[in-house]
Amino acid sequence: MSGANVSHRPKGGSLSPRRWVGVIVVTALLVVGAAVVVWGRAGDADPPGVSDPAGVSAHQYLDVPGVDPETLSGFLFRPQAQDANATRPTIVLIHGGGWMKGATAEYVRPAAQALAARGFVVWSLNYRRSGDGGGWPTTFTDLAAGVDHLVRLKESVPEIDLGRVTVVGHSAGGQLAAWTAGRGTLPDGAPGAHPAVRPHAVVSLAGVLDMRLSLTKNDHVLRVMGGTPEQFPDRYRLVDPLERMDPRVPVVAITGTDDTVVPPREAAEYVEALRRKGGSTALIEIPQTGHGEVIDVHNAWWPMIASAIATVAEHGPRAVPAGAGA
């Protein structure tokens, strides 16, 4: 079996010695996960931890009259073995679905359970989407409020580590996750400005990282943004991951080579752009994998994907190779 391609260069050509070091660092971090894929194919047994029970509780992070409370709630997954005196790396998990009514946090529940079984606190968010009271700017202000709600949850859930928060998102949720990395750069008055929680790292799973490019695939970006970049250039500058970067926050982009929904090119271009800005970043390409499979715990590559998320969540900037700058 061919291994996952781990790099922070989107196209051909030779890598400099410094960049080869980055590739080797990330590859070494994923060896254990890759070994699990090779020796234990999906279907032989349930993925580790998926059936392991974890404490789950629902928490409403916003109260808006006329809005279903579950839409503005998140699900907190807590590992069973808890040490009251120890904090744990915390993962914010954001579902996708094209920012449109329909998909909820329920479809990423198996991934949340699997990550909690690895010892992480997982905060899986719902938010309003297009056709469900969302769109510009509500989808983004909801998501920001949900992430920042970790500060309040910390009061009753002491194991949450606000200094080690990793935001993970799939598809449209990958765009929202990458956007949280740049919230610290937003100007006053912008949706999501002045974050109470700043992630120490972000992982995008088949995420929409170039909203302008995704406009050519379907109308999902058009709906959530309320128009085109020509109509609302300021909106795109505020939330398009390719335009709203913070080099201080490491980002790992994981994509499947067979993704026909969000082109792998988006991840490659984003990683290259962040690297040019001096950010810590890595691209992980999963062979023969489609859009939904990168979040599917029954996919043969899931153990490696989970290992990558776990490594980044545990170690943050130390787990991701630094960019060389412009």
C-alpha cells in the first residue's frame, strides 16, 4: 500500500533541506498511525474507541428567542478516566454540510467519541446555517460564540485546557476551523473579533480553504456569504481562510486525493500561502480517499488521521513544521 503523502509543498520540484526536515518531522509523527492502517484494515473490527463510552452532555452556548436551543448547543465529550487535578488537551469539532440546513453535529459524533476515547475533551458544535436562520454574519458569530463558550464551560469542567485548544473541522467546518485560526487578526466590529479562546493549532479535514475557488463548484459559498466577492469583497477578506491567516497559529490540512467536492488543490494552495507568510503548516494527502471518508471512523485511513489530530492536539506548534517565510 502506498503511504499518505505528507508535505508542505503543493506541486512538483525539489524541496530545500529545511523543508525536507519538515516533511520528515510530520512523517515520523504519523508512523504509528500508518502502521495501524497497514496491519489492521477497516472492517476487521470497530475502530479503537468508537464503541468506548465517554461522558456526553449538551450545553447551550447562545439563547436566541425563536431559535431551537439544540441549534445553538454543543456536545461535550469527556474521557471516562479523569484526573481532577489534570487538564487535558481540548478539541473543538465543527461539522460541515455546506453551511446549509440539514447536516448537524450528529454526523461527526463517531469521530468525537473516538477522539474522546484517546483522552481528549471534545466540544462538538452546532450552529445556524443557510436556510436555518444562518448565513452572513450569523453562521460566523454563532461559531465564534460556541468556541468562546469553552471559557464558561471551564468553570464546571476543570479538565478543559484553554491553553491547548485545537479546532478541527470537516468540509465547510474546515473553513470555519481555519477561520478561527485568524480571528485574532480581525478588526474591531468584525464578526468573531476579539476571541476569548485562541487555538494553539487547527486541523482542516477536506476543508473549504479557498472560498473563491469553491464558488466555481456549487452555490454553497454564495449562500452563506450572501453574494459574490465582487459584491462583498470585505466579507471575503474577513472569513476566507486564504485571505484571513495568522502565521502564529499552526494549521494542518488533511485532504483525500479523490475528493471531488472540495478540490485537494485548495489545501495545497492554502498550505503554500501560509508557509510563505512564515506560518507552521503541513499538507497530508490521503490516497484513494474521497470527501466524506476523511471523517469516517470506518475508513481504513482513519487511524492515521486520528493519530495526526491527536499529535497536533497534544503538542500544538511543536508538532507542525515551521514555514520558511516569504
